[in-house]
Amino acid sequence: MPPDEEAFVLISRWPENSIRNKRPAAIPAPVLPDVDEIPRMRKMLGLTQTALSKVAGVSQSTIVKVEKRQMNPSYEIVRRIMNALEAEMQRQSKRALVEQVQTRKVQFIDAKISLEEATAEMRHFKFSQLPVFHVGRNVGSLSDKTITDLILAGKEPKELARIRVEDVMDPPFPVIDSKAPVELAASLLRHYNAVLVTTRGDVTGILTKSDLLKLL
């Protein structure tokens, strides 16, 4: 038998099942990132659900449902959210941090002292506002504006002098971590006179609008 005919016979006798059973190897499904990390990372970065939805390109309702485990998100949705969070993390890592511009020596007044003593301390340290503490706790704040407003409202100065700070103090200054980006602190300073800075839970500094000038 000629060689060509012999090869044809061999091929024609090849079991059909051996060809049919050779299927391509299954491609493993992509591993879904840990969805529980999404709210933790978002809060750590100081992002609202609305802000995250914009940078991730998904609806806010989707972010809410994913964080509350009210939906089983597709791999594509989780990937887009995680990519947005990681990009924001890299962006923030290049920013100036609160610890770089804070005033490290924190002056405060006790809630139990008189307003006369408090104003004397404010004049001595040349501060227009001070945090108010009591037994190591951040319980309020006092500003010269609050005091002058009381005088303009008709309060007798001698009577005011005897009032305790805790009776007229304003709400406490907000607290921010020393490793937070300055932009986050700046957003708080639009609404508050100062921001207290903490490191591992302990107050280690204070930040005011004038401290932001250190960035220039």
C-alpha cells in the first residue's frame, strides 16, 4: 500500500470519541474581592457613598446595597468600586498630612473654671478660641466671639465673670487623625474654628485656619 493511502487509513480509523472528549480546559472564575472591605476603606478615606459612586461609575443606591449586603454584586461592579478606592488611596498618599501642619502644643481650659479665668488664659496665650476639657475628656470649646456675644446681649460683665465655662461653652471641636489628608481637615474648618488632632486616640495637636498657611 502506498504511504499516502496507509496514512489515510490510519487517520480514518482514529476513534471519534478521542476527538470529541478533548475539550478546552475550563477558565477559572475571577476571585471576587472581599465586599466587607468596601465600607471600611471608604470611611478610612473620608469618602461619602455619593462621592464613591461618582468616582466608581455606579449608582449611590448600588453602593448602599453592596455595603448593607442587600444585593449580590457582579464581579464587574465590585472591581470598579475597589479600583476607585485603590486609586483614591494612592491619590491621598501623595497629599500633605494633618500632622505636617498641626500645632503640636495644645492649650485648653477646664470646664469648671470661671469665665473670668478662661478669658485671662485666652489673653495670656493669645488665642481667640480654646478647647474645653474636663477629666481628660474633650467636652466643649470657648471663643472670644461667644463671650462678646453674651456681653452684647446685655449680660452684666461682673455676673458673666463668675459663670462657669461649662454653662456657656460651645460644642467641642471635631477630631481628626494625624495621618488624615489636610484637605479633609480643611473641609471641617469651613464649619468649625479649630480641629483637634489625635494619634492613636490621644490628642496630640490642634489645627486652625492659620495653620493652613504653612502649606504655602
